[in-house]
Amino acid sequence: MTEIVIADDDQLVSLSLKTILEASGEIHVLAIGINGKEAVHLYQKHHPSVLLMDIRMDTMTGLDAAELILKEDADAKILFLTTFLDDEYIVRALHLGAKGYILKQDFESLLPAIKAVAKGQSVFGNEIITRLPDFLSTASHYDYYADGISNKELEIIELVADGLSNREIAGELCLSEGTVRNYLSAILEKLELRDRTQLAVFYYRHR
């Protein structure tokens, strides 16, 4: 059973989500909040498997709430469920370390997305993926070598950006999984990034 907290300023939406998700028999909603401030409090109180949160909310936005939560708990699994496709929101959500960003109108994908995020996977709707070309069009070249990134580490960055797992990268480069993990930890530290998702976004933004 996946335990979640929902934060949305539309209580009707929250209650509908609770009813529908719990009807699946796979989700238990621990609590519901109406803004980012309540989301922070409820996360600290319940430590849910997944925090399902809107972006635009009164008092405190979902993005601001996510930033506070992830500063305290880098392993927090936050899935944004919103109606907004603004590039600014998408990029900030990714850089903060959110595990997912899907649109409310893509409701059929919500339950699989929650289950995937609970397992540590990152989930982004097709509409989000299609925004990547827009990000790329404004990208600027980045000097990885100035940050001490080696050729081998750059290869790993590119494979992470292609969506390969540590095992797949190890096979591609004839390395052990442990060695790949060590490389990845060093890369994240050098670039001051939180996780693989941020690394992939960083790569696409600066390709």
C-alpha cells in the first residue's frame, strides 16, 4: 500500500483524488493540505511515500514548499500534478529534484505515476517531454572540464541523459556498477546537483 499526502488549493479536486485513488486499493491518502505551507507541515508529520502536490497555491506555492522539503529531506518523493505547462515551472521543478510532473488532464497516468515515483523512478508526462526542444533552443555551451569533469565522466553524463540505468551504463562502458555509482557521485558533487534527474536536465540545458 502506497501512502501519500495530497496538497491542492481546490478541496473538491483533493477529495475526488482521494476517493478515486483509494478505490484502487493500492493507495492510502494520509492527509490533505490546501497550500504549500500545509504541505510542508504534513510531509514533516507523516513522511509519506509520495507527496502529490499542485504548483500554484495561496500562501505558499508547491515549488516553494518542495524547495523547503527537499532541503530537509533530499530523498523526499514529490510528484507535481498541475494544469500548467510553463517552462519556468517545469525547469524549476526538475532542478529542485521533483520526481515527477504530470498534467491533471492526463488523469489516467496518475496512479501508475504515483506507484513509479514511490519506487524511486522519475515520471514526466508526454507534454513535459515535448518541451525539451524549447529548453534546448535556449541552451548555452557549458565547459565541463572547468569543473573537473573527465572524458569518462562526460560519457556517463551523456548516457544518464539518454535514460540509461547504472547497470546499462556499466555494460556500455565495460565498468562495474559500483564504479559507475562512484563516478556518478563524483559528477553530482562537482556540478553541485542532487540526483540523476537534475543531471539530465543540466545536460540538456547546456548541450
